[in-house]
Amino acid sequence: MDIAKWDAFVKREKERGVNLAILIGGEPTLYLDRIESFYKQLHTFCASNGLIKVPRERFPDMIVGISLWGDEEDEKTLRGKDTFSISRRNYDGDKYAYYLYTITPRQMGKIEHIIKKIRDIGLKVQMQILSNDENVDGFSWTTKELSDLRQEMDEVFEKYPDTVISSKYYHEVLTTGTMLNRKFGWMECPSVTRPLDKRSPQPKRLIEFIRWAADLKTMHRCCTSETRDCSTCKDGAAHMSWVMVNKRAHMQSAKDLKNWIEVYEMFAKLYQFIPW
């Protein structure tokens, strides 16, 4: 609870070479003083359910990623509350906020409906895919569903280019788990906590990446969870990073290099290193 400890922690991380802090929950907006420790020292991204509006007078240009699991009824089913209606009111027209839309098999055929609602309030959206860690019935993916999903993601990206921040290559890598004939998994993932990374040979990875717990001492294995099966992981950030750290592998053809550039541009927009 001591904010001085948070300030000192962020200072150490900055000195270690960290240039981007990604704050995830729980719900970070419950502790605005902790967010401020990061914001005043580092480029900061905050993931939120959108129920508490980040005060823009205090954090004028901090990027807020609002988690979304579907429309109003889907949110009630999956989260117990219609958070979508509340987050839309809180962030209507906010140029530093966007939706992190996690797509489940039950969202198939409904994606455009959601994208339109986000477009109508002037926000952007990134599409992600659910990893069914708890093996809940009806929420695991089949190969056919993933193929159909890729097509649907491509279609909404083409139709709403000013709303959807994405790339078709990202859709391909995410839905197939394959990049340049390599399969995503433990020996390929780029976002493993550095001091815990004992893989050999060492794959291309994010520089000095560490996932810290809120006690500022405990390190977790990777950017998702301790127990996730890497072979079934669908994490969007991990797959996006997987592409980005393998730049040289994408320099074998003009097409591959174009794919790499588009994913890197997508990342830079999402974290506002370049404008939308």
C-alpha cells in the first residue's frame, strides 16, 4: 500500500531499460495512485473493464484498453454484468481508449454488430481470441471455426479500416498458430519472464520482459498465466510479439517483410507510439 515503494519500483524498472508498462488486473483503475507511479515515469498502457472512468485531467494521454466479451447480453452471461453499456458512456469519443474485443466461438457471425457499436462512439478496436483455459463447454475452438473466424475478421477489417486496428497477417498467425511454417508454443513464445527463461536454444524474445505480481517481488512465467498450455494459447499480444521479434525471418521476400511491417505498425498504433 506504500506508494513510495511503487515509485521506487518503477524507477528501478526504468533504469533496467523498460520503456513500456502494461498494467493488467484485477482492475488497475481501483488504484489510481499506483497507475500514476507508472504514468509519471514510463509510457503506460492500462487494461480496464471500463466501469471506472480514468480521469483525463490526471492521465490526459494514457492509453486505456477496455476489455469486451460481446454485446450487452453476452457481457451479462460471461461477466455477470453489462459492462459494455457503462464503458461506452465512460469513454465515448475518447481518442486514447480502445476496446480489446475477446472473441469466443459464440461470437461467430456477430462480430460486425459489435464493431458497428464501437465505431458509433468513435473508438477503435483490437480483436483477440479466447483461450479456453478452464475448458468450459462450448468455448473451445475447432479448426473449422478458426478458419471461418479468420475470414470474418478479415471482412470486418476491410469494411471498417478506420475502426479496426489490425492486419490480415495477424489474423492468420493468431487463428492458425503458425508463422513461416513454425508452430507457436513454449519454444517459440517471445514473452516469457527473463529470469525464469531457461529454454535452450533461446528463441527470439522481448528484451528484458518480466511479468511482475502486485507484491513487486513475485515474477510470473509469461504474459498470460502460470498454468496455460502454450500449445493452445491464443493470446493476441504474444502472437503479435512473436511476429515482431522475428524480423529477420520475414526478410526473405517482399510479401513477408510487408506482413511484418503491418503487424509492427499495428502494435505501434495500439500503444500510441504512432497516431491511429
